[in-house]
Amino acid sequence: GENVEQHPSTLSVQEGDSAVIKCTYSDSASNYFPWYKQELGKGPQLIIDIRSNVGEKKDQRIAVTLNKTAKHFSLHITETQPEDSAVYFCAASKRDTGRRALTFGSGTRLQVQP
Amino acid sequence: DVKVTQSSRYLVKRTGEKVFLECVQDMDHENMFWYRQDPGLGLRLIYFSYDVKMKEKGDIPEGYSVSREKKERFSLILESASTNQTSMYLCATGGGTGPQHFGDGTRLSIL
């Protein structure tokens, strides 16, 4: 089955700096890669996703890049703010199966220091 | 907005008890999922369902069962709770080719 590895497990940055979280996946048939943000006491919230026919996607301060050949994808947050502090999860799935079960990475705790 | 409601935020049960976790969604999504979240392990899929009365095992189904009698409701059942089932349980739904949406979780403690 699919295996998703996520690094780093913790990340501390100064407010205004950029943060990068990286994930690798094992199944070359995976074609859908969402990123979720989980705040304390809440469930994960989708922040951005990318499909395998696209190499990069951007939404304001958040961007995701995908390298299908190397089987890795990354989340980039620019101009970080204290409210970006949370746990971030990457995931992968074979979206076309109709089942859409996600395989998650182990999470990255991002701390943005004011 | 999609609303996924889990019946309890916190639950404390004893070993050997039968435990029911309930999840209700209001978006008419055909797919529903139960995950378990543990520190350092991310979210792991327990069971999912893509239609009423249909269920599929996920990666860690042992010790659990599920029930989906109505489209909007998906229940996770711990047949005989054990201390290693102490965890955060997250329900999610998804429709068509859209993303999965999560509830806020149930933190379950088994004593």
C-alpha cells in the first residue's frame, strides 16, 4: 500500500519568514495530494490540494509543488504569521478509485515566533 | 459549509465495554471515513464506507466495526474496548471528486 513520509516533525520560524514542509510518497499511482492544517482542539482543515497533472499550485501565501518523478511534494508558507502555528499533515490518494481513502504523513508541528 | 458532527468531544470508558462513536454529516456525501490519530503516527484509516450498508476495512480495522444504516450517519464501534484504543478518533466525509472534510474529533480514554 501507499506510504507517506513527512519532514520535519517540528519546525520553528520567526514571524515573516518562510516555512517549508516536505513529503514523499511510495505509490506512483497516487494522483491527489491534499494538505491539512490542524489547530488545537479542532479537526484537520483542508488548506490546499494538488493533482498529479499540475506541478505547482498557489493560494495567497500558501503554495504546493509536486515532483512526480521523484515522488515528493512540498508545502511552502511565505510571510508566516503567528496564526499559522498549527500541525500540518500531507496526504496522498488514488483519487480515481472512487474510494478516496487518504494516506497521511505523520505531521509537522509549526511554531511561528512573534 | 460542510458540517461533520461527532457526537462527543470527550469520552471515558472502561476496558471491556462496548463503545459507540457517532458521526453525522449534512452534505449528502456518499463517502465517510473513520481515522485514528496518535502522536507521531499521523492519521490512520480504520474503516470507510462509500454507500449505505457498504463498508471497507482500512489499515487498522482490528478491534473495530462500523455501521452505516443511513447515508448521513456513520458509526464506529469498539466491540470490547481496550487501553490501546485510547486515542483521538476523527470522522471525515467526501463527495464526488471533492476533498475530505473532518469533524473535530472524539478524544476517547479507556481506563
